[in-house]
Amino acid sequence: MSGDQGGDSGEAPAPDPDEAPAQPTPDSRRAEMAAALRVIRREGWKAAVVEATVEAAVVFLLVDVLLSVTGSGVSTRVTIPLASSITLPGSAVVGAGAGLAAFAVGLWLRVRRPLVEQFETVNPAVAEALRTARDAVDDGHESRMAARLYADVLDRLRTTSSLGLIRFRRVAVMLALVLALSVAATQAAVYDVTLGGDADDSELPGDTASTEFTGLVDGDAVLGDAEDVSAGDANLTARIESTGGDDGTDTSGPFPTSGGGAGGTGEIDSQQAGFDQPELIEDAELIREYNLRIRQGSND
Amino acid sequence: MSNGVDEIQAKIERAREEVGKRIVGQADVLEQLFVCILADGNALLESNPGLGKTTMVRTVAEVTDLEFSRIQNTPDLMPSDITGTEIIRESRGDREFVFERGPVFANVVLADEINRATPKTQAALLEAMQERQVTAAGETYALPEPFFILATQNPIEQGGTYELPEAQTDRFMLKVLVDYPDYDAERDIVDIYTGVRRRVDVERVLTRDELRTAQELVREVPIADDLRDRAIQLVRRTREADGVEFGASPRASMALVLTAKARAFLQGRSHVSGADVEALAAPVLRHRILLGFRAEREGLTPDDVIEDLLE
């Protein structure tokens, strides 16, 4: 945050004395003061834009995350009219609109108060002189005392700074919020894609059946259509250790699944991992019952 | 240009120091007196006797190279005793009427105990103060420039006095209250004036032309719009304040802004600050406010009302 004449240190603007005429007239002093006031106002605009931008980013991300999580009717994707190849999630479009509105309101709130007065607030040492000089410039004063005031203010502006126009603590908090909300938005997007929390994009064959156990059903309806084992993308060997039987039945064999081969020490977990998600406990119970009956049948 | 301003400001500061050699412990009064002179106004000094008012005014005239005269007001003082009168003068056998100028024809006029003069005489003096000219026998005579009347009045011993009407007190830019000095200052006064040296010499450091230039510069001092508005609002509020029967006139608004500029100039600044307005609110307004009966019965003074308004 620095003025054109202030450098990176954020020093307040003031004309270079080397460039000033040797014998400045009241008129030239007034012009210099007017130029300095323009720079001060520009610094005020910069500070306002920075803060409003950060706040707008927070609003954008907040709206996007909330709509993504709640799925409040914005799950549809929106095609950008000017670039039909680009489609955006509805939550992102609504968030962008809210962010733009927040930016406009935030900017208006900040520039509503005169920018020179905001500069005076953060540089109280020069406040009264600067405000008087501002009014004198606006009124066109070019008297001897006005010229002296301009020279005095221009000199004192060298010791002032426009950095105070930015509330760094507020900006830091906002940036932290942006970071947190960005992570949340990414998580929401990943969840949407990989886990497919909503049934819309993740329906599998046979999933239409009720998960509540209502007795024995057809195995194909539960396990899906028969697949060619040789066409599978992975062959898993599951070893089931049984503590109840000792008939030497070879239960090893390939399972038509693409799931991870998370093996467990229990008798049932390995088969369960091969067919379906472990959290679907109803299916596990069903499979367990099938296994028990098969085992009883083989024992018989 | 700036150097010229700095030089004049330095000389005025020097003049204050010179007066301070004789007048000890009255820094605020001296400041207000110089403010009044720089603002080209007239001041009403109110104090008990023996506080050095006459010495103060005389010393100010000395250090600023101004002609000084003193008028001791009494009930039998006539207007012509102040303004002057036409007398018959004989020269080479001829007789002619010649205007003999009165004591008002000076740069600094000390009107001691002005409330002891009759209303007619007061009016003559105040007319001269306002118009900066005197009319006698159909002729108009301009008073010298610069011209100040510094009038004094005693707050006690009101018997046989003629209180100045509000319309006339309004013409005094400031009413300065001269209070007793503190112990250390009074001890210094005793040491200075009871030693071997009967008189403290002061140096003339400011010419009349420089004083006139300083007065012009004071009027050029910029004031921020909000401060000017604050001064005006303060004066306007005196007309609506509780306990005030009559408030200050627009002349008070002008006086407040101008004296604030003068104080800023006196302190070496190029702009008026809020402290200038606050410091001069009471001297500018206290003699322009007429309290109601109830406020007076409650012991309120104009300064109390002004202080409330400033808050």
C-alpha cells in the first residue's frame, strides 16, 4: 500500500522538493497541494478496494460452501452465455453474485466518508492542517498564509503513512476465513465427486432394492449380475478362517469386485469388503445369513 | 513570502516576551490582548484594581511603536473631552476655529473605568471605536491606523456607574478577565517593582507597518470549513441555550472566527485549530450573553453557559 510518491514503505505522498520551483508561488503551492490530495484520495481507494475484495471473497466462498452442502436447489450447472463450453455449478454462480454485491456494498461503505478525512484519522498529527489545506484548495485560496499552509502540510506529509488505512487485523482474519472456506469448498467438491453422496450420480444396478431385511431374496438381485471373472480388473484372493468348521472346504476364489482388498481377521469382513461398502450393515447381515445357511447346508 | 511571515511572527513573539518583562503571571491575558490587537479589535478588560491593566496596555503600546493615550472616565467627562473640540485660535491678528484633537486620537487608547462615564460619553467613545472616525462641528476626522480601544471596568464598586448597554458591549471584540496572579508570580512582581530599578525597560520590536501587515496576514489564515461551522453553531446555540435571555449576535460569529485566526497566527501556525475556537469562545461570548433571572438566581455565569455549550 503505497502512493506513487510514497514508495513501498507506504509513505504518504508529497512532491519531491527537488522538482519544485526555486521560488514557489502561492498558485504553484496550491497545485502541489491539490496533487498531493489526489494521491491521498487514490490511496484511500486502494485501501477500500483491498478490504472490499477480501470481504467479497469470503462472501463468495461462504455462499458457495453453504449452497453446496445444503444443496438448496442450486445443484444444476449453469452454462456461461458467452462461453458455452464453460459450465459452472449453480452454487458458484450464486456465490459470485453475492460476492460482487458484497464488494460493491463494501466499497461504497468505505468511500462514503471523505477519503482525506480517513487519512487524517490514521495520521492525527497532520489532521487539522491537512483538512484546512483541503478546504483551502477547494475554495481556491492562494494567499500568503495559504501558501505557507500548503508548504507546511506538504512537508509534514513526508512523515505520514497511508498504511493505517488498511485494517490489517481485519484483513488477516478475512484471509484466514478465505483459507478455511476454500478448504471447505474443496472438501465439498471432492465429496460430491468421489463419494457421490447423492443418489443421482451413484446408482448401481440392484441398488433399487430396499436395504431393510425382509427375508431371503434372490442372490443376483443383491450381488448384481454375474460377471466374467477373467474380465475383471483385479483378482483378489480371500482367505476365510473359520473357527467353527473343520471340513477343509476350499473357500478361496476370485470375487467379482473392484473394491480394495482390505482383509480382516474375522470370518465375514473379507467377503463383505469384496462386495459392497462396509457401512451398509444391512447387506452385511444379509450376506452373513447367506453364509451361515450355506455353511449349514454344506455341513448337512 | 514565507520568510516574511515567519519574521513577523517572530517579532510578535518577541513583543510578547518584552511585555512579559513587566507583566508577570498574566500570560493568558497577554495572549488575549495580542489576539485582539492582531484581529484589529477592541477589548474590555475587567478586573479588580491594582492588577496592572494600565501598565500592561502602556507596555504593549511601547513595544509596538504605537501612540498611547489614557482617558480616565468620570461622570462629569464630556464627549468633547474625548473626541476633541473646536477652539478659537488667534494668529497674526486673525481668529479662526481650529479642531483640537482629543485623547481618542492615538493608536492605543486606554479608557479606564469606562462604566463611570455617562451614557452620552460612552456612546461617543464607542462610536469612535466602531466608525474609526470622529465628527465634530460638521467635520469628520479619521482616527489613526491602527486604532485600538482597551477599556477597563471594575466588577466591584458599582455605585455611581453606568453599565454599558448590550449594544455597546457587543462592539468589544473580547472581554478579558484579569485575575489575581498566583503566589510565585506575585512574589516576582514584588521583587521587580520594589528593587533598586524603579522601571523595567522594554525594547520596541514591532513597527506600525509590521503590525498592519500582521493584521492583514491574520485575515488570510485559512480555516477549515467544519471549524468555521462549529464556531458559528456555537454562537447560534447561545440564542437557544437554557438560562440565556439574549444570545450573541452574528458579530460574535465573525469575532470568534477572526480571533481564532489571530491566535493561530500568534502561535506561529498557518491554520486554525479547534483549540483556538475553544480558547476564545468565552472571551468572545461572555459579554454578549444576557442570562435570565432564573440562571442568575442559581448562580450561573455566562462562562458556565459557554462551557456547557462547548461540551
